[in-house]
Amino acid sequence: MTGAIDVSQPSEFHPLGAGALLATVVLICIGIGALIGAAFGSVGIGIAAGAMAGVPASVAAVIFRYRDGV
């Protein structure tokens, strides 16, 4: 006996898109950090600070983008 299959709407979450968004936001934050660091005389510290700020910013961006899709 085969029953009817309930087909729901496909998920709006795309793992590849989420990963690309994570990487993009982190790289943008690193770039901004490098620019600010260069303005104050230490590019390396700016890159490190940008990376530290970029991780939570990228996670927040993915949550904001895909909050209704999961």
C-alpha cells in the first residue's frame, strides 16, 4: 500500500550561499580592519581586529538572511 506523500515547500536555506555569505562578510571586515590599521600604523593588528569582528558579524548576517528559511 502506498500512501499519498505530503510535499511541502522546499527549504529556502542554501548551504553554499550561507558559506559564501560567511566568507564575504569576514573578508570585508578584514579589509576594513586593514584600512583602519594602516591609518593608525599597524596593518597586522587591524587585520586581526577585523577578523575578530568579522566572525560574529558573518554569523549575524547568515542568521538575518536565512531566519525564515529553516
